[in-house]
Amino acid sequence: MIERHEKRHNHRFQVSLPITFTGKDTGIGIVRNLSKGGCQMESMAEITSRDSIVMHLTLSPHEAPLLIQAASVRRCNEHLFSVAFLVMDTTEQQRLREYLSKLEQRGPTQA
């Protein structure tokens, strides 16, 4: 018998960031935690596991939203969704890395 251990590849930071997304449904939500490979978000939209969505994540009110061109919904629990980032432009990846680096300097529980 093989034991299955879920292990995160990327450190997640607690945040509270606005997000808009489109897929089979269009919606808004709040990202509750964020890593370079994905996030957990809260939304009232009708989303199900394996849905593909395009996301616009607001990292700062003074910058254009971060564009995630393709993301996949991995898990759903009522209005809480785990999302994996699949396609993101290299410029957007760099913006995300810089944002996460700033969070890391402040400490993992601050946003």
C-alpha cells in the first residue's frame, strides 16, 4: 500500500486581494492565500472542480491587475476554491514573484 502525502511545492502567504475571473461563469472574489503556483479564493460564483478560468488579480490599487491566462480549479468547498495557475506571461510571473518576495520580507502571516 502506498501512502499519499500532499505536499505543497510553494509557500503560501495569507492575503486578502480582490480578483475577477471568467470561465463558464464570470465572477468576483477575494484571494485568501497566494503562492507562485496558485491560490485559494473565496467567491459566490458557480465554480466546480476542473473548471478553467482566466483571472485578473489586483495586487495593488496603483497597478494593473495581474493576468493569469489559464488557471484550473482543483478543489471546491462551498465558496472556497483552490486554484492552480497554468499559463502566465513571463512578465506577469515576474510581477508575482516580486510581490511574494515583498510578503516574505514582511513575514508569512502579513499581507
